[in-house]
Amino acid sequence: MTHPELIPTPPTTAIKRFTVLTVNIHKGFTALNRRFILPELREAVRSVGADIVFLQEIHGTHERHPQRYSDWPKMPQYEFLADSIWPQFAYGRNAVYPHGDHGNALMSKFQIVSYDNLDISQSGHENRGLLHCVLRLPGTGQEVHAICMHLGLREVHRQQQLRLLEQRISEIPADAPLVVAGDFNDWRQRADLSRSGLKEVFFEADGKLARTFPARLPLLALDRIYVRNLTAHNPRVLNTRPWSHLSDHVPLSVEVEL
């Protein structure tokens, strides 16, 4: 009989292609905060089968909501969404108030080697952050950089925040695969990351940015997925049910390949 310790370990399948999803979850509520829908949102996110999920406006804690909503999770929202599907997750707390906090999060099926949350808030205005994670793909050991963004509502603040993003990108090795995704609030379509070598996947595929807001009738292209040193395939705007009735943004997804 072969001893268990002598059984060869099967090689890990090398991952060279994976799916990215980005969505502003509006703190788990529908538009205008009419209904708490985080459990429904979790099922919808699972149905996409994404390997890496970029989340904006997600609660870390909130003291009052559990008293108002019987199905409010006992753990942070990003842990509730990750559950058993995404074993790795990171949270960047941006806004802190008396009863809780919210920010950006990233859920991953791949190892998160490191992460940090860069404060890109502009003095005296809403708190914003840049969550930068470094992931390691199975098999190849290739490291992929992932930046989850949520920019401000005012143009002048967004431009300043984009400069901080460009500075962070300049610190990433030029040949490293990079995904930047999130809610850019760029309704005037003035964000330009081409100087940093990034390409927006929907603009590259269709010649125009994807409309994502408001979810019931998307008119504005607020959400983006940018890539560098990766090839994008099958970009999708998830604007049908149930997505059109969850949150106030519709999600974007894309397959990317090394």
C-alpha cells in the first residue's frame, strides 16, 4: 500500500485567464434606500462567476442597521458577500461616522499577497480611497495588481484624485498586469489614464464607455474597468434583471488574459 505522504501532489492548474466584476453596491440598498437587498445582491454576484470582485460603497460596520433590518449580516458586508466563494478579501475603510463606516473592498479567489488603502480625500469634502491589492495567480505565481476606486462627485476633486492614482500606478512595475476598476463618477467623461498605459475595456471594444447609472435606465458612464499588460475579452454590462433592481449602479464584467 502506498503511504499517503508519498502520493504525488497534483500540480496546481496555471491560471492565465480570469473574470473581473465591479459594482457599487450602495451599502446594500436599492436606489433611494427603499429596500435592503444585500442577500439578493450576494446571489446575483455569485451568479456571475467572477474570480475578482471590486466593490464600492460597502459597509464595514454599522451599529443601528441591525436593529432595523432582521436580515442584516452579523459580519462586515464584504465578508457576508465573500462567504465560501471568495476566500480572500480586503477592505479599505474610507468614511467613518458615529454609527459605522464604509469604503471599498476586493474579493478574490486568488491569494492576496498584500494590500493598502490610500486616502485620496480632498480637504473638507467626502472621504474617498484607493484600495491597492497585489494578487498571486495559482500555478504561474504571476502577480497581478488590482486597484479599486471610488472618486469624488466634483470635477476638480476627481482630477486631483486621478493624479494620485497616476502616481500610485507609476510605482507599479511597468510590465506587471494591472486592473483598475470602480465608480469614477466621471459623468463628463474627462478621466484619461492613457498616460499611464491603461485602456478602458468597453471603450476599446465598442468605441464608447458603458452606461451604468441610474440602474433602472442607465444614462451616465460612471463605472469603468481599465487594464494594462492584459488582454480583455467579452466585456459585459449587467443591466437586466435582477441587476436593474439592485443598487443604483449596474455592474460591469470582463474576462482578462495574461
